[in-house]
Amino acid sequence: TQLLEQSPQFLSIQEGENLTVYCNSSSVFSSLQWYRQEPGEGPVLLVTVVTGGEVKKLKRLTFQFGDARKDSSLHITAAQPGDTGLYLCAGRYGGATNKLIFGTGTLLAVQP
Amino acid sequence: NAGVTQTPKFQVLKTGQSMTLQCAQDMNHEYMSWYRQDPGMGLRLIHYSVGAGITDQGEVPNGYNVSRSTTEDFPLRLLSAAPSQTSVYFCAARRGAGIYGYTFGSGTRLTVV
């Protein structure tokens, strides 16, 4: 059972377009992270969000944590070919667990 | 500063063979984890450790063993390889619990025939 669902699974867009990727769960997260992975490499951390309703910006990337801390979104403005990659969300569930559970991933291709 | 180093990068095994995937980190991080990545499945947690001598199971632990005798090393053992274990395996380390993110190795691509 996948605890974290991402949508869409695949996205192919032209350079300059905007896009949004979603990460959803029926469970509440104590924190959530977004990673980007390029072919042949491990994922690289982009951001961590902790507070419900929190918004963080990283250049052209905007990350939002849902008010109920069950969902998150990643918005990219004016996408560039360098944004191409697999985007993964990862959630940590509260309590004693030390596990970080990853979502199913969104594969983004930005065409020049 | 190498971060997280995984060896080997590629491996082909026959069904029933055993092997150990090596993982070493030089960041003195307490937490380490093993994930497998399959198409359309994201990353699934196999085993994790919160410090030397302490390990626990993740989402898909069957067929794998781990041990953590030192802070630096966290090897993953495949006891009797099966085709279903064909995957890309990632080792990761993070400073501690809470909001810290993982630093990942570059992965081991394993094929079981």
C-alpha cells in the first residue's frame, strides 16, 4: 500500500510553461520533504516543510504544505530544461517512528 | 568529502545467490536507510538504523538483512536472490530525526537472472 500518492505520474511540457505537482495522503505528516532525482543519481533534497499552510520558495520553485498537513504541492514557474527530472515527496509520520516514506514520483520532461 | 558511497554500482546475480551491497558514509550521521526503487513505485524503505547497533524494518524487509556495527557502515545482505529483487538500491544517511533530509548514494543497479 502506497501511503503517498503523487500526481501526475508523467509530465512533458515546453520551456517557459508553468506546472504543479501534487503529493497526497490520508495520513497526517509531521514534516514533508521534496527531492529531485536525475538519471543515474540518488535523490537530492530541495526543501523541508513543517507547519500546516507553510509556503517556501526556491528560485522558480514554490512549495506549499496543506493546512491539515496531509498534502503538499510543488509549483514551477517558467520551467527550463534543467528542471527535467524525477520529483519525489517524502513524509515523516509523527510519534516514535523514524521512517521517511517516499511518494510514487513525478517524472518531468521540459522540452527546449 | 565523499558523503555516501555505495559499491558496487552494477551487479548481476543468479537466482539463489547471496551478496552484500556496501554502504559507507563519512558525515558522522546517526540515521541510515536502505531503499529500493522500481518503476512507478518511487522509493520503498527496506531497513533503517538510528545508530550503531540499532536497526529496524521498513516497508519491504523480506529477503534482506542489515547490521550496523559502526556509525560509518550499513551493509545490506541479500540472503537468496530472487528475480523480484531486481531493482536499483539506494543507501542514504541523515543527521538525525525530525526535519533533517537524507543524503543519498548514487545507487547500485542489481539484476537477478
